[in-house]
Amino acid sequence: MIQALDSDTAVLRMVPVYSLIDTLRTPTNLVVTDEVIVAFDRERTLAVATAALEPFGLEAIHANPFNRTVFLATLVDGNEVSCVTAANTLFAEEHVRWATPNFHNATVPCSDPSDNYYPQQFWMPLIHGDSGWFVTNPYADTVSVAVIDDGVDTSGHLDLSTSRIDPGWDVAGFVSPPSPDSDPSPSPVDDSHGMRVTGILAAARNDTGLVGVDPWCRIRPI
Ligand SMILES: [Ca+2]
């Protein structure tokens, strides 16, 4: 099949898809692209990075603006080497800290949620929050986000079950004198700004109420 496709003049290129199997998660499909991410041992200019990558059939496109040792590079036209091979070769180079193919994650997006207040959450598509939702989230329940605000009700909520709340800390201790302790509940109890923030961040996809930007994450109230 592959040989037949390769000889078909209508086929410009074929790329492999790697399916990562996790016994606890749904497979994640990674599609090979023409791009490699490479980290040098020190900062380089774009021109120097391009010169260093040229022998490997790559051209530096731009540096990471927050870390100028890291560059996105693309295969030069006509290069028959796959970006997987190029990344593996680069990885063994003396002045390269690491190199990896820039895979495209082919995870299937979710349909719109049916939570009853979701139609009113006009901001979600504006910030592309919904584009991060997938049919399955391989990192569900593994990421804990600290909510640094005036407290979170840890007794459980329709959209935030107690099983998603990690131990927190009341830093300010809104009493006189301030008394920090391990109870991050709002004080006074009707001060719910932290709870509103938590809902925007993490409300569950559960056919009721709101939907958070990350409806699967854990919460650590501070
Ligand atoms: Ca909900």
C-alpha cells in the first residue's frame, strides 16, 4: 500500500501517524509535520541557528521569544529526511540540548457542551477556550491549578466536586489579627469572588451550570 501510494504522482507526500497508547487513557494520535524544535546549549541568533541547522536539511524559522536557545525549524524543500530522523540526528549533536519533531496532535475536538448556561458564556469562543476541549483529555485530573483569590468553598458544588479540590491554604487569614491556616474557605462566607473565578476556570462539563476553561483540572485554593 505504501509503495503504491509513493509511486502515485497524485500523492505529494505521506507522513506517519504515531498513536500513543496509555492503559488509562484514550490513544493520542501524533501526526508528523515538516517541523522540528531544537534547543541549543546557549543563545543563538536566527542566522547562526540557520547555519547550524543547514547540514541537517533544516532552516530555522524563529526563536522562542522567552528562551532564545530554542528554535522552530522546518525541513528545507527537497529534503527527503523525515523530521523524526532529523530530530534524532540533532539530538546526538554536541551543542544541542534536545531536539524533537513538532508533532500535530490529531485529537478530536468536543462538540459544544449542553450545560444550560453555556450559551451565555460569550467569552469562551472569543478566547478560544473551547478549542482546547477534546473528546477525551489525556491530562484529566492530573493538573492542579492554584486559585489565588479570597477563598474557595471546599464543601463541594454542582460544578466543582470535592474530589477535584486539593488541600489549600488561607494565606491572608481575614480576621484580626490575621491568622493564616489550612482552611481556604471564603471569609466572610458570602464573599464569593474566589468561587466565581474558580467557576470560570474549572466548572465541570456536566450538562448543568457553567463550563470552565479547563473543566477537568484540579483546584488548589490559596
Ligand atoms: Ca457545568
